[in-house]
Amino acid sequence: MPTQPDQQDVEAKPKSVGSGSENESPSAGHEYEDVLQLIGRFGRVQWIVLFAAGLLLMMVINETMGMSYITIVSQCDFEMTSVDKAVMSAASFIGIFCSSYFWGYLSDTVGRRPVLIYTTIAGNVLSLCSIFIPNYWFYVFIRFGVGFCIAGASSTTYAYLGEFFTPRHRPIAINYASLFVGISTVYVPAIAWLVLSMDWSVNVTDDFAFRPWRLLTIFYMLPGVIGTTMLWTLPESPKILLSLRKAEEAFSVVDWIAVKNSGKHLHEFKVKKLKTEVCCDGENVLLISKSASATIKKMWKETLPLLKRPHLVNFVISCTIMCGLFFRWVISQICIIGWHFTMTYFENSSSGMGLWYPEIQNRLGSSDADNLTVCNVIDASIDQMQANTTSKVSLLENIKRMPNIKMLYLKHIKICDDHINTKSYIDTITYGTALIVGYIVMGLVINKIGRKASIFLGLTFAGVCAIALIWIKDDVVIVVCFCLYLVLPGLCISILSGAVVDLVPTHLRGKAVCICLMLGRTGSVFGSNIIGVLLDAYCTATFGVFSGFVL
């Protein structure tokens, strides 16, 4: 497997494996990364950890992205307005945002594995309970709880996964675990297409009917259940154990890895001790503190090193780039996934952004679409929507003057439509497939060119494609540029998450990744709101702004 020689963990020391000695100080021993080189850098245990981590990431995407479909098909059961649908879809994201830092802190003070296992189990239990809830606000509250819990898996997974690999293999491992994000982007619409094509209803009570959309939650839970089961058989990260000064436990775990990978114990490699890490005071403030203020002060004190040298510059740059990546990536989700749901956000601005991508494809495939740019298509779509709105207003005015058919019309327009257009499934599956191909290609080149170059080239190509979409008129080139514009920033999110794992020491790693992703999600909130304001009136400027922000 190709490696990059200059890629190094911030804590890895240039020390040979055979330099350990029983006569050295208590802090002496073999470096953990050096021992991994001996017992198997990419062995059986690493593959199991990678697969389990991928399933946990897949669960997070399922639970959040899946709500885009559940919101649509449940609107009749809950009698939702546009605002209600927006609140329901945002509940999980708000939960993730609120708890990300807490789980990151906890993973640095208690351990990665307990946080991953218990948050995932709690999230799955709450998700299962939501299936049987008939009340709208109670359902929204439970979905908030699901997001609050799965935030642990959303970011801690990267730290846990990365610590089982040497610094040279860490980027490719995190990339292939993130491949499950692309698989999830295909899995969610495919399962929704299959399940929602069924037409049945079981009346449990007068106010509660069990319909196919409730089964979606069970299918979306499955990756998390399998991943948690696999994680239960895996040990804690030796790296965090060394950081918590549990050297004996860490040695036992590494010995277990050695047996699984090579069939030999550590003493057969002449390894008798692992070097512990010098970091924090090792106190668990959540257990010893008697007041909330003391707990907050202690948490802040332990987070403060991220805002000081030598971590400040790298951490701020990573957070800024992550914010831009999420800003850009949420646009792709708006374009591809939520073309029904997005209307709840943008109906006041009448932008029609939710119809953007399907409309582009429809118009590009029509006979009168020659020599049209993307903005021409979007403008035409907006004009058509405004024309339809005007027609409806005129129709309502006429109905007011016709009492005989007024009641008949009112009965007709009250019929609830929770149908999802088949094209939205196909568009999302296409996007997910492109994402999978992107992760595979990235896995082949990331260790050859490095993470910094991968992010730079990915964002540069995405920005160039965004600018090109302003003028390109050939339909095939438009589709290619559009796919690159959507996929490349998404790939860079996982690359940057892996970079953050390497840029900070173990005792700050969980907090750093969680804070970085949490701030990144503020970019997605900003992006999802600004697009509705800009697109209808300033299409060309919108693509220019997005391309500039990406660059």
C-alpha cells in the first residue's frame, strides 16, 4: 500500500523500536506507533475497526439524511405546516450541534469506546421509540434526543479509528471509513424507494395509524446496530489509554492486537513496555466536581490549549476550512436530497431552490434546452413557478364568485399529498454513487500526494466547476461539472477530519474534532439560508460567491 514518508503524528517520536530498556525511567518504553509497525500496520484488527467505524458513520447519515424523506411522507399523519416540517427536519441536527462538544470532552477524559457504544445504543433506542409516537411535538423531541446521542458517533469515530493506525496509514483508513457516507447516500433513498412504494396502513388507535414510513426508521437503524455489536467486541483505543495513564491496560490491548494480527505476543517482539504520554492531570472533572460552574471552568481549562501555541494556527485554519466545506456541502444536499423538503425553508423567498437539480435535468433533456446555461434554466423555473402562483390566485378569485363550486374546490385542495417524486430518489442515488467513486479514487491518491494537496486540488476543481457553470451550455459538460462541484467538497470533509486527528495530541483530539465539526455545521446553517435569498435574484453571483468561498 503506498505511503507518504513525511506524514507524522504530532506525538510520534523518531525513536527506534529496539531502544527500550528496563533500566530507563518509568516514562521510557516503546512508542505505540512503532509497535504498530511491528505487529501489523493494516492487519485483521484494523480492518474490523475500519468496518465498524464506517457503519457508525453510516448510521449518523441515515438518521439525519433519512429525515428528509420521513418529513415528507409523515406530513399527513402529523398534519404539518411548512414550519412544522422545517422544525422536524432540523431537530436531529440541533441535537448534534448541542452535544458535540460534550461528547468530545467525554471521549478525551473517559475514553472513545464507552462514548461510542453508549451514545449509539441510546440513539438507536430513541430512534426505535420514535416509530410508535403519534404526537408531533413528542416525535420532534425524540428526534432531537436521537441527534443529541448520535453526535458521539458523528465525530468521536474519527479519533477512535485513527488511533488504531500508524500516521502514514491514518489518512487512507479514515477515507475508506468515510466511504460509508457515500454508501449511506445510496442506501437511504434506495430503502425509502422500496418501502414507500408499499401502500398499506394499520390502524392501531383512532389517532394512530402504522404506515410504511415508520418502517424506514428500522432500516436506517440497522448499520448502527451492526456497528455497535462489532464495537462491543473491540477494545479501547490504546492511544487514549496511554493518555489516561493506563499503561497496563494499553499494553494488554496492544498485545491482543498483536495476537490477532500476527499470532505472536508482544514479548516475542521484545516489547515489554509502552511509553506513556505526558498530558493533562488525568482528573475526571465530571466525577470529582460538585458544582456545575467548577465543571465548566475545568472543561474550559482543558480546552484552552487548542487556542494557544502550537495548536492555535492549525486549529483555527482547520475550523475555518471545515465551515466553508459544510457551507458548500449543504448546498449539494439541498440540490439533490431535499427538493421537496427545502421548500419549507425557501417558500418565503420563492426561489424554488428545492427544484433546482431535477429541473436542470428536465430542461437539459428537453428539445428547447439548447444553448441554455444553468442560470437560464433556473430563471425559467422561477418564472414558471411565479406564473403558476399567479394562475392559482386568479383561480381562487374566480372561485369566490362561484358559490356552487366553491365547497367542491375547497374539499379538493384539502387532500394531503405525501407523495415523493421518483426522480428525487434517482438523483440522490446518482449523487451517492458519484460520492462512492470519489472516495475510492481519493483512497488511491491521498497517500501519494498528501492530504494538503488533496484538499487544495479538490476545492480548486470544485471552485473552477462552479465558475464554469455560469457560462457552459453543453448539457453533458454541465452534468459533469455539476457532479464535481457537489462531490469534491464532500470528500474534503473526511480528509480534513483526519488531518485534525493528526494535528493535535491525544488528550485534545476528541474535543478538537468535535469542535471543528460543530463549527463546520454552522456553515451549513448559513449556507442553507443564504441560498434562498440569493439564487432567485442573483443566480450568476450566487455561483460566483460559492466558488470563491470554496477557493
